[in-house]
Amino acid sequence: MPATTLLPPRPLTRRAAPRKSTARAKKPFKFELTAEDIALDNAISAAAVRQLAIRRKLREIFAL
């Protein structure tokens, strides 16, 4: 008789743990950005755009 790899069924008396609804579990996110944070974020974004433009130009030149 071949051995089987199937697990025995779980007992029916076992109940799943109650779950909190996601609406109650999540707290509202309250955070204010300062002007310095916004300026830094804008500078990082601008640098990323410049870097992407440089990569595209190099890809055109060297046909990579």
C-alpha cells in the first residue's frame, strides 16, 4: 500500500480566530510636511528626472 502525503482533514470543531475589520484596525494617518521637507522632496525628484534624461541620452548615443 503506497504512503500518501495528504494531511488528515482538520476537525470541524475548530473555529477561525475573529478578525478586526480593517476600518477599525487602521488609525488615520496624521502627518504634516514642513516647507523644508517639501523642498527636499522636490530637489530629489528633479535630480531623478535629470538622471533619467542622462541615461536616455547615453542609451541613444551608445545604442545599449
